[in-house]
Amino acid sequence: MNDETTKIVVVGGTIAGMIATIAAAEKGAHVTLGSCVPLARSSDTTFKDGIAAVVYPEAYGDSTAQHVRDTLAAEGAGVDEVCVQRMCERAPGFIRFLTRAGALFNRTSEGDLEQHSAPGHTQPRIARVDDATGSHVVRILEEQIRRFEARGRVERKEYVVPLSLVFDEEDRCRGVVIMQRTNHACMALKADAVILATRRYAGLYGNAPYTPHGLVIDDAQMTTQKGLFAAGSCAQGYYGEHALDGNVMAAHLVGGAYAGESACLYVAGLTTHADDLGSSLFERASDREEKFNKEIMNRTEGENPYIVAADLSDVVEKGACDEGELNALEERAGKTAIPDQLSWWNDGLIVTRDLQNKIVLARMVAQNDLK
Amino acid sequence: MNYVHLKVRRQDTPEGLSYWEEFRVPYEPEMTVEHLLTCVQRDPVTADGLPTTPVAWECNCHEESCGACAMVINGRARLACGIVVEDLNEPITLEPMATFPVMRDLVVDRQSMSDAVAGLDAWTEFDGFRNGPIPTMTQATRDTCASLASCIMCGACCDACPQVSERSPYAGAFYIAYALLLNARLDSPTGRARRLDALRGPQGIVGCANVHNCDIVCPQGIPLATVNAQAQWQVMKHAVRSFFFG
């Protein structure tokens, strides 16, 4: 098949989403990257602890194997050895890439990268940009996205919220329905493969099993749902609850790019493409979401969804929430009415729709805590 | 109970007229402006007790690193998540940044900033993104670049500048800072000349009148007055060089 026809949709303008986009575009795919905020304003800008990678093994007597051992010792049960191995092996390549692309990692007096120490890492192996590594990495990745945009390889859609996934008759993921934050118009993006790299994955998951730490993925970073890949905080296995400094960003970079490449390989093996499927499947999916939006907007009597959302986050933050509390919140979430009838830049609609996702996630966290 | 007196300039749609609305928000110690707006979302009632709609604004990171929540607070462009009520005189007035088209309430369209930056070819070219060694860079160069690169594209410099308006093509101080960053960071001679030409163009330094408001309002503390002076010097050298050597 011709690479030109490979259509990939990445959901989430996160660090993982952006590197997945870059990796897939490098492989020749056409990638649509959807983000609910402008890429430069991703909340991944808040990553502060740097990127863990063994870039100078000779200098400190460090090795990839040692990075793997440190990670497994500290993060233990929550992680998958294959993912950790991949992260530690490939992370140095991303430090090289980011540096060449202009990332301003701290330098030694000789002009090499400064390697910072952190608890749990037996050797200094963290690259940082002062206390703003996240901001700088986001900027560099956005620049590279811009490079592919200028070549027509990537299309960015900002201020769009992902609502649901589209599956074909063979249960392969074929696209995603997005909503404009401005006028709430819904549209289905067709894709041969979809990569999820968003925190909003809970409401999107289809039938793929997932945990509070992300979707369950296979060795190609595909979820149990064919054609649906996961990266960043959507993908389980790369880091545990108490990740070592620098491991999270390393995992998002390595896992994101790997998801992008794996998705291209998967599409190369497909016999039918999203474009062959006709448009009715996609129209139906976006009509369904439009209808749901209208139903929410038409509710005039009910509780303010912002209050329910705040109560829900209080319950989740407090930890160890019980089934009864969540049931009560779920009932309230179903009976909200936005105190704003205007279908223009009305975040109340997004908050209302997110409530369901957040309750699903909160249940997962609660069940996990019980174990 | 103590209340914070809040005045918000509102506008429902890009074409709509703006109007003021006042709120009394229950005071909590060290609450930020963002926190005030969150309270209005949960209880959208004006100071006169009339029901209204929640105020729209943008916020993503809540810790001054994404630039989304820039707005005019008591007459000056700032980040709503970075300032607490104790540091502000009441009534606290919130307005959208006037330089940009209003989408709704305090949400403005800053696409013009991204478009200006895209015109600078703001990226590094690669043959393949995994290959190649780590280039060395001196600490001094890194530190200069890191200061320029701390820009979060919030648009405060554009709002504060009397020269940035729809009557002028001048992009604003962020544009000059980004061009200098790219030239300091990348060693591509062709790109460098093109960016200096861009800085010499109508979007660039000719628009700057050395008012230096940008320097005062920048939430990241980038020394934009110095940056603009450096840009003027670099552009002049570039102009003289290209006059003699083509």
C-alpha cells in the first residue's frame, strides 16, 4: 500500500501525543492531532523533574541495565519489565533528538549536558532545563509539529474535545468524534489507527480494559481494541504510582514515539482503509454526540455541574472513597443543568460530559484501593 | 463573612457588546484570581443577587507555566493563576486583553501570535529524528537562550504595548524574543539571515517605539527592553553586511 494513505489520528496535545505525531509523520503517515488546548499551552508544561536517560555511560560508569534495575527496584509491581526496558534503552535517543532540536538542557562548564542526581537513581542521569523542563520540551515538540505542518504531513486541531471513538463492523477503531470548544459542533475524524494520549481516556475507551494508571497495552502499545493505541498517561506499564524523577517524561517520550511507529506498522497490514468505509458510520457517530449535547443543553432544571465536579474531585483527592459516595455523585451527575444556555464557548458542557468519565475513573481508583 | 468585590468586563460572543458585571465572592486567604472565577462558576449570581452565567476564561496548568489565563487585572496584563487577592486593590477588575479579538468574556483569540511565529520558520530541520550526536553548547549561550525561551506566549507584552494594534503590523515583543532565540540557538546561516530580514520587516523592530511596557508586564521576567535593543543592533549589523556583501 501507499504510505500517503496512512491516516492516523492522535488524541491529546500532550508530550506523548506530540511525539507520537512526529514519529508517525516521520514514517510517512498523515497525522491529525487534536487537542483541547493550544499545543503550547499543554498542562504537560508543568513537568519539572527532568528526563531520566543514560546519555554518558562512560562518564559515570552508568548503564541502561542499571537504569532498569533502579526503576524496577523503586516502582516494582506497577510496571511492565518490557516497557521499562524499552524506556531505558530508548530514552537517550530522545535526549539527543531534543537537544539537536534546540532544547536548552543545563550544561556543564565544558558544554556537555549536565547530569542531575535524584533519589532512587544510583547514578546522576537526569537532564533538566532549570525548573521548567516541561515547558521547554513542549515548545520544542510544537516546533517540530510546525515543521511537519509546513509540509502538509500534520494537521493540528486545537480547542477540540474528544467525545467518543468510532468502531467498524470488525470492531476496529476507525476514528474519533471531536467537538469544537467554540460552537460545540461535532465531527468524526476518520482514521486507520487512533492513538490516545489524553487524560480524558476514561470516557473514550470503548471496550478496552483499563486501569487508573491507563489502558492495558500489548507489546506494540495497542490496547485490546484493534487499531486503538495508547501513550503517555493513557498507557499502563511504563511507570508506577511512585515514579522516580525523570522517568515519567522519559516514558511519555519513548512510549509516545513507539505508539506512533507501531500504529504505522499496524496500518501497513490493513486491507481496508477508513476511506473505504463510506461516511454513514462517521455521520451516525457525530450525530449521536450532537444529540447528546442538545439533550444536555436543553436541561433547565438541575444542579450546577461545576459543583458536582468540585465535590467529585474532593472525594477523589481525599482518597479511599466508598461505593455509596460515588453512587450518590453519579446520580447527581445525571441530573445537572448548566446555568448557561449559550452554545458558544460554554465550558459547562465539557464539564458535564467529563463528569461521567471522572466517575468511571474514580470507581477504578476506589476498586484499586480496596485491593 | 468577608467578601471580595469583583468587577468583570463580559462579552457573550465575538460580535456582541461588552458589559460590566459585579460579584461578591466569599473571601479565603491567599485565593488567586483564578480561584475567584471558579467560585463564580459554582455560584453564578451577581452582587445584586441576580442569576447570571459563569464567566468564561482559559486555564490549563494552574501554576503559571502555560500562559492560558493571561487577562487584564486592575488595568495590567497578568496571569490569573499567579496573583492573590491580598496583592490587589478592590474592586478587582478583570478585562480581556484588548489587543486580541474577544471570543467570550475573558477568552481571547491569540492565533495571531502563533501565525507570526510560524512565519519565522521556528523549527530545526532534521534528516531523521533519532540520529546525530549531542552538540555542545557553552553555559553562557545556554543561559541567554533559556531566558528568551522562558516565554509562555501569554500575550501580556502585546496587550501592554501601545504599538501593537490592528492598525499596525507590528507583532510584539514576544516575536522579537523568539527570533533572537532561534538565531542564538540554531546554527543554520540561511535561516538566520531570513529571520533577521523578518525582524527588519513590518512585523519586526520598526514597530517598536521603545515604550518598554513589555519589559514591565512580562510575567516571566524576560528583559524585553534589552532584547529589543539587541535585536535592533543585530538587524543593523545584518543590514550593513547585506548592503556591502549582498
